[in-house]
Amino acid sequence: MTARARRGLLAALAVGLAAWPWVAPRYFVFLASLIFVNVVVALGLNLLSGYTNQLSFGHAGFLAIGAYTAALVAIHAPRVPVVVTLLAAGVVTALVGLAFGVPCLRLGGLYLTMATLAFGFVIVEAILSLDALTHGADGLRVPAVRLGAFGAFGDTGRYYLTAVTATLMVAAAVNLVRTRTGRAFLAIRESEIAAQASGVPVAAYKTIAFGLSAFYTGVAGGLFAFVVGFLSPDAFDVFLSVDFVVMIILGGLGSVPGSVVGAAIVTVLHDSLAAFQNYRPLIFGVILIACMRFMPGGIAAATRRMSMRLVVSLVLALMTLAAVPPAGAQQGVTDTEIVIGCSNSFSGPLAYTGEQATRYGVDLYLKVVNDAGGVNGRK
């Protein structure tokens, strides 16, 4: 792709993103906000895994730290500007990432991956244990994000907040990989021994990568808290970490544009396959294995060999997939009513939940869905 064509494509993309909340249904504005959140997470994870070969399955834990930090700041200090809140979420998460990364420097390969996996479980248990602060399993309601005299943000405001933040994070990542630090990351990715022999302080740069990755994910966690409006430990399970890994492998390890594309595709697929939620691990596991087997460089490497016409066709196909309302094909959704089915155990290990918890969960679900625009625009 020539420089002129690239500039034209970026300009068209910018115009489309700016106009999106004014032409798209509210649900798809919400979905686009989630895509931007996942873009920031994928960028952070790619800085760690794609540039320094430190594979992490614990980034759902970093996302949780950022989300709960932003939520607690919004609850206890509502006058703090949203930019400061997001920075606080990123800094707190980065400090945790540094504290976790330093002792893990001696680990590598599978051992490091297992350590990050354990980290994700530890964070979820910590959230459950600190119920006086996080409300534990009951969940934490996040106040609406406010911007001074403009008041609380609606769907459009949250969309632009996530879009601008993601754009700034992409620009920062692009510039970072061109700096001395980025070149050191690339040297470590190619060969730690060769990098160390060339005078690159491998341990220091791997620690920096952990901190930067955690900062990115913490900022994304703050955005996630404001977009969703309700936090629960169940939202940050290990499968979410697997989704993040799928994003960067599908998009392309060591590629900033690949992180953006991978995050968009996985988010749209996740939403389109909502009716097959129980098969999510299987579906994304197959995608992960297929990418590693047939497209090891990800979409970013594959598109370099494609013509411009084919790239545009793929983008249009993805936009068409995103435009299919997921609820329209679900059982119980008609033109006149929406039937929501749920089940709850009244015996066995989950008997303690009972009717009261079921009623609370249904009421909470309806509120979250209605706040996000309802189902197909109906509340």
C-alpha cells in the first residue's frame, strides 16, 4: 500500500469513526466502545508478548485492577477529572505489574505463562475477599463518567472517550516501537542472548515491558468500568485472558495495526456468537490453533501480501458481520416482546443463591441492558 493510499484510508476511517455514534444504533455504539477498550488491552499485551516474548494469560487480572481502581476513584472522589481517573488506574496497575514482573524475571517460557495464569486467579480471589471495598461477588456499581460542566456522559460521550483514548494509545505505541526502547524490545524478541551480548540490559527492559503493558491494560480497565457501568469478579475470568491472547495472535504478534484488527474481530465475533456462549472456549481455541498453524504472522503479515482490493473486501465483510443484530436471531425475541430465560439452582452447591439472588440478578441484568440501549433498541 502506498503512502498516499494509506493516508486516504486513515482519513476515511477517521471520518467514519467520528460519524459512527450519529448513524449507528445505540447498541452498536456500545459495541464500538468495547472494541476500543479491547484495542488498548491488545496493544499492552502485544508490547509484552509480541515484542519481548513474555506470554501472559493474566491480563484479565490487570484489567480488573484498573477497572476497580477507576470505579473506586469515581465513587469516593467524583470531582476528580476522568483523565486523572484513567491515569490513576493505569499507574496503579503499572505498579502492580512492576511488582509482579521483577520476581518473574528468572522465569521464562511455560513457567512465566503459568505464573501469569496464577496471577489472574489471585486477583479475582482478592476482589472477592475485599468485599468491604469491592462489594465482592455482589458487584460494584460504577457512577456515570462526568466531564466538568458537561455533566454525565451518555453513550455518545463514552464512545468518544474510548475512541480518543484508544487513538492516543495507538499513537504512543507506534512511536514507542521506533525509539531506543522499542528497538531493545525487538532485539530481546529475536534473541535474548544476542541482545545481552550487544549490551542490552535484558532484565531492565523486560521489567519495563511488564510495567508498560500493565499501564495500558489498567487504562483500558478504567474505560471498561465507565462503559459497562457495573463490575463483577466473574467478568475477569481466565477465558477473558485467553480472548486477549487470541486478539494479538490473530492480528499479529509485534504489530500495532494487528492489535487493532485482532481486537476488533474478536470483539465482534464474541458478540455475534452470544447464542453459543458455552462453546466460546472451544471456538476461540480453534481460532488460536488455526492462526498458529496456518497464519503464524497473523492478519498483519497476511495483509502485506494481499492486494488493496482484497483488504477493502475483508474490511467490508467485517463491517457487514458487525451490522447483524445478535439478538434478532435469538429465541424469544419477537417484534412485540422480549423473553429472557434464566435458571438457578435451588439444591446442591449453588442452593445458597436462592430466589432472592435470582430476582436480584434479573433486575440487575435488565438495568444494565437498558442502560446500554436495550435489545435492538427496545427496553
